[in-house]
Amino acid sequence: MHNILPAQICQRHRGFPVWLRDIPGIEFRTDNAPFKEEMQRFVKKLVDMMRGEKLFSWQGGPIIMLQIENEYGNIEKSFGQGGKEYVKWAANMALDLGAGVPWVMCKQTDAPDNIIDACNGYYCDGYKPNSFNKPTIWTEDWDGWYTSWGGRLPHRPVEDLAFAVARFFQRGGSFQNYYMYFGGTNFGRTSGGPFYITSYDYDAPIDEYGLLSEPKWGHLKDLHASIKLCEPALVAADSPQYIKLGPKQEAHVYTSQGSCSAFLANIDEQKTTTVTFKGQKYDLPPWSVSILPDCRNTVFNTAKVGAQTSIKTVEFDMPLSSNNSLQKVITENNGSYVTKSWMTVKEPVGIWGENNFTAQGILEHLNVTKDVSDYLWYLTRIFVSDDDIAFWEEHGIPALTIDSTRDVLRVYVNSQLQGSVVGRWVKVFQPVRFHQGYNDLLLLSETVGLQNYGAFMERDGGGFRGQIKLTGFRNGDIDLSKSLWTYQVGLQGEFLKIYSIEENDKAGWNDLTLDADPSIFTWYKTYFDAPPGTDPVALDLGSMGKGQAWVNGHHIGRYWTLVAPNNGCQNTCDYRGAYHSDKCTTNCGKPTQTWYHVPRSWLQASNNLLVIFEETGGNPFKISVNLRTAQTICSQVSESHYPPPQKWPKQDSFDGKLSANDLTPEMNLRCRDGYMISSIKFASYGTPQGSCQKFSRGNCHAPNSLPIVSEACLGRSSCSIKISNPVFGGDPCRHTVKTLAVEARCSRSSNIGKSQF
């Protein structure tokens, strides 16, 4: 295990705690005594805990390496000499803790001699540490990317990811770590950014629900099994021999004491190339690496994916509604998962409690809220004369202008919404309507995650910067920057904890009718029964606007149905060529996130309390509880694929007794635990066309494809089928490379589906 103990935690969380900013004289991540004191206290606490739990490798535990700081080299120059001194201090501080395992720094080319500098990125095959005495380490192999509200969903094709990993080990890499291997969820208000969504799935091999992302998981499993077959040569040789095979083709060969393993690479982005290596010819697809554990037989090619594809879907779709027709559907499905009503209560707009205070001028958002809430109300009073009204009739209504604001601003006059602004330190020009006399001008500042990366983070803050003015008055602009303002932190419902099981009755809840109009600044609650079984649970909030959700008092997180741009997604994802976060994106024209993870451990068998706070208006009657499953599985394997690496016995891989011709390519299908293959939707051995859920027969088809596959797979949790003519009763089309394509459905086994409660 490689354990990261940075002072700053970037995308995976929301950065530093706000209280750290309040320490007098503190400056983050530089040669600053208050910061270094807190950082040392934090790191020492964690190292002492790990030592106490005997987690280090020398204690018999899993931790072989620790990391101090995180990608500091990207911002070090911002701090000048202070940055350089801080790097030295951080290294010495970490080493003095006596953890007994190596320490690394990533993206830190000036790491001291006793610290290993490591690489983070999509590709690290060309990376070299700053000393020949240090191993080449890839601490973060980005297998996807994070997502922001209103953004497209990133997807990194597994062919490219496998190519990057194989190239790293081909060129002398020692240690590689995926970021992320298991996706996650930023529950509560822990997502950073700002504007990172609640899901931190990251297109990882295992998603945030614990489901395998296929074919990414399976193809990487085969990749590492193939690299494992090269272990005797890889660990014995200090560095590989480089052999140029063509203009964009090369081999790296590891040899030692009779062991020989080779990696053959084609870095051409367009053409398949045939190369000659040790007297044999090898076909290399574009942008791919072939792995030869014995320098003779190809066990794996990064561009040839034989792993199955799993289609993740939502099952049951249980609406939390009082609609009678929906109740009938639920009853017919032998379930009683919903209550018959939603209840609602309005959140006050503006100052709601005795804990407000008044101050001269505009105060910085986080200095006031201390991050106990996303929300901060600013209230001031504006007097409007009859002359102003007459002036506006001739020249147009006035406007509120603010030099800069983040992340969300809502402007109210006399409790009436005038408009909203969303952005990262953006200008505000908001027309406002006043009546004659005194008017309440209310500004609601909202954070959507804290700043989690960059230099001088302690200066970032929230709320407003620069001048705040009202323009268009008869006697000139009104500077509000030094006006008397009343401040109210948070929402009344938050303060009363009406989202909790113990406190939700403190609110004056009323029944919500089916014909109720969408309402802003409104709380909703209902009860639901947990779905049966053990499948992961998701809440569909696609019918809502923006807000937060709680289940049994547990904060599910922020939700927001911001829609991604209609353009920017590709019809087909071409794995070839260098990956970047805008390549192969999906979900154009749809909300960035609609499903929200509800851990089973937070649920009880019945009467689970769901509380929603809605800011902009939505329809709670369309909220539903879903089961996240992967019931459709597909695979497409041809005669040109290589036999599974698991079929190569290690003892035979290096003694010349076994050849690829002695083994047969296989299709392997597997349902997730608790499921079995219940039907075969499509099967064709020959020249099938299309992709998963869109397969069709080609000109060549073995008539017995479906019965052969059905006999091998139906009623089983997994099955294997050899890709060979004898299995299908002969060659359906001579002199043609045959492919087997299968689409199957997984259903719960007979003993699965019982509730865990």
C-alpha cells in the first residue's frame, strides 16, 4: 500500500479546513512557522496511528511507502525561496518521524536526495527521477478525470490506459498506482473544486457503488496478469535493452539468467504495423504494446480487448409518490417501498434567527460562516424616493453591480427573487426593482465546495470582492461596500436539524398536494422502505433543481441538475493518440448527475426518512429509489485475440515448451455476485456486426451459435467458451477471421433477493 499524507488533498476532498485560515500569521504550503507547526502535528498524528496499528510493512502490515505533500512542484515557484525551503523542511520532517518505509514526493523535481520524486499524469513512460539512485515511480495514473456541475462526463478508454501502463513498465518503470482504482462519493459538503459534483466516480475500474466497470476492470486485470508473467526478468534486470523496430515501433527487452521478456510498442496513432523481432513477425495495432513474457509468445496486446462489457442500469425505479397509479405498479411488483405522501415546509427568505449580527461593510463569506453551511445572508436597507421612481420611469430601473463573486449569488428585494449569478469570481450586473420607501436588499451567497488546489489558498475565500454598488439612482450610484449589513449564517432548517430523525418534527410540516407548483427555498420530507436484496441503492433526483438531501439524517450531498453542453461529445471514442480530459466525453445535453449514492448501511428495513432542501424549484413526486445493477453483459472475442494470460502456466512460460498455438482464445462471461446468466439475447460465431446491445449477424454465421452458448452459460454465474471452429461444429466461412459476439442477461440467483434486514 502507498499511503498519501499530503498537507493538501486536491480533487478527492475539499482542501484545507477553514479554521486553519484563522491562525494568526499563517500562510499555507510555504516556509511559514504556523503552517509548518500544524502540518507536522497532522502528519505525526497519522504516522503514530499507523505505527500503533502495526500497519507498516516491517510490522507485518500493508504499507510499503508514504508520500508527503502532493504536486507541490506545480505551484512552488509562486512562493519563491520560501517554497524551496518548505520542500526541504517537509522532507526532513517526514523522515524524522521514523516510519521505517520510503517517502516520496510527486511532481517534485527538486525533491531532496532522501526522498523519491515521482510522476503523476496520464502518461509517465518518459519520466526519470532526479537521481539514478531512485526508482521510477508513478504515484497517480489518472484513469479518468473529475467532473464539475454542468460538465460532460469524462471517459478514458481502457485501450489507452493499458497502453500507458504497459509503456511505463516497458521503459523501466518500477511502481505504478491507479488514481482512482475505486471511485467514491463526496457525501455531505465534502466535494471541493469549487463546483465538483457529489460523485467522485472518476471513470474508475470499480465505480462509486462498488460495481466493476467493464471492460476497464477486466482488461487491466489481464494486463497485470501478463506483466506478472514477466516478473523473473523484470525484477532481475536493472534496465531494458532498447531495439528500434521501425520509425514508430520499438522493443524493450529484459534479460537475466536465462529469463527473457519483451515489450513491443507501436506508437503510430493510425497504422497497424508488422515488425520482426528475434526472427519472428508480430502484428502491432496502432497505439499499442504487445507483451511477450518469454520473448517469443504474445500473451497480451493493449489494443485487443477480450474482457466483457457490463451495461450498468437502474432497476425497480420506485417512485416516492402518492399517485394512485404509481402505487398500483408498486403493489403489482409485490413491493411496498413508498409512503403515500410528501410533506413540505418553507424556508424563510432572509434573516430568520436571533443569532444574526450587524457590521459595517462587506465581510468575507468564509470568515463569517466558518464553513458550517454553504449559505450566508447579507441584508441592508435601501431608501427610495419619489424622485428615484420618476427617474427610473424615464431612464430604466437600477441595477446591482459587484466586481466579483463566487460560486452562487441570489439577489432578493423585499423577499422577491430578482436574479441569480453562477460562476468562479465573476462580475455581477443584476437589474433590481424597488418600491418607494424603505426596501430590504438581500444577497444570498452560496459556496459549492471549497478551493482545493493552488497557491495562496488561504486568500481565496468566498462571497464578494471589490465594490458593491447600486447604479441608476437619481443622485448617482450608491456604494454599498461600507453600508451597514446584517448577517445570518445558514438556513433555519439546517439550524433546527429538521433533516434528522430526532429533530424533524420541529418544523411545521404540511401535506404536499400532487398539483402543487414547484417552489423555491422549500423543504420536503417523505418515508420509504429499503429495496430488498443487497444491490447498491441510488436516489434519482433528476426532477429537482439545486439543493441538498439527507437519508435518516445522513447527508447524501449536494445535488444540482445543471445540464452539460449539447456539443463536445464524440459519436465514437477513438482510443488512439494522447488522452486529455475533453476526449471521449459523454452525456452531452443531459444533467451532469441525477443519481446519488445511498449506502445500504444508512438504511433500515422500513420507514427511512428522506429530507430534501430545494433552492430553485422541482417536483419531488418524481423522485425515486433505484437499484444500481449491471444485468446486461456482452463480449466480442475473435480468433485473432490472444489466449487469456491466466491460461499461461508460469513455469511453462519460460522453458520453450508452450506456444500460443497450443492455446485457444476464450470468451469469459461473468455476472456479479448473487446473479446468474438467465438468458442469451444474442450469439453469433462468424462475422457479427455492431457493439453491445446493437449486435447483428454478419454474412457469416454459425447456425448453432445460440444453442452452443446457451448450453455453456445458462444457469451459471460464469462461463467460458473457446473461440474455435470445432466448438461450433466446423468452419462457417473459410479464410475469414471468425468472431464470437454474445449478449447475455444476468438475473438474481434463486437464493438472492432477500432483504438484509
